[in-house]
Amino acid sequence: MMKGRKIEIKWGVLFILVGLIWMVFEKTMGWHDVHIDKHATYSMFIAPIAIAIYVFALLDKKRNYYGGKMTFKQGFVSGLFITLVVVILSPLSQYITSTYITPGYFNKVIEYSVSSGKMEQQAAEDYFNLHNYMIQAVTGAAIMGVLTSALVAIFVRSKS
């Protein structure tokens, strides 16, 4: 069974690596400190890249596993396996991001959220921490992965 899932594993790992590179980019752009006020908006620019990875992954599966013909169901299931890989690796990715790429992020975003009047201190501390971000990473990856898998499978499937 796993032999037939090498493509999904490859693309799931690639998805995580691209996400880590994006975190380095965000940090470099100052969105984790100097321009933290722009972080919530600018971080959305990863979405088209994430969708593109699923498109390329399902096209790869269609071309190199299914011989150029793939049903919606085959594409959707393939997307779900990519999502599973991403969900499993998301806590590790969040740990790497928070510990090595941008270790001061939580303090900065808490400080910004409180000083800008967006949150009270305790609420900000409860929200902006590694444990909560790991949970958000897993649930976000699962929800967005299922939706993206369905959407991309519609467009990548072979037409009758």
C-alpha cells in the first residue's frame, strides 16, 4: 500500500519544506518583528503556492501512477494522503519554526497584540504559544488539505 503512496509522501514533505522556507522569507521580510503589524495580511500570500503544490502533486500522480487518466476519487484520495503527511509533519515544522527560524516571534506578537489593543495580555499569552500553534497547524492543515484536495481533484481529473 505505501509503495503506491511514494508520490504523496514526496509532495507532502515538499509542502512542509516550502512552508519552512516561507517562514525564513517572512522572518527576513520583518513580518515577525519590525513589520509584525503586516504579518496576518502578508502571510496569506503562501496560499497560491500551497494550492500549486497540490496541483503539481496530483498532476504527478495522474501522469506517473495512473498513466494519464485519473478519476476525481483517485485524485481526492491522493490529496488526502498528501494532507495526512502534512498533518503528521506539521507539529515538527512548527517546532522548527518557533525554535530555530524565529524564536522571538511569540514574545513579539504578544507584545504587539497587547500594545495595539487587539488582545489582553493573558488572552495573547494563551493564544500565541508553541502548543497552541501546533494545534492550529494540525487542524489548519487537515481542514485546508481536505478542501484543497477536493478542489484540485475536480480540475485535475480526467474528463470522460
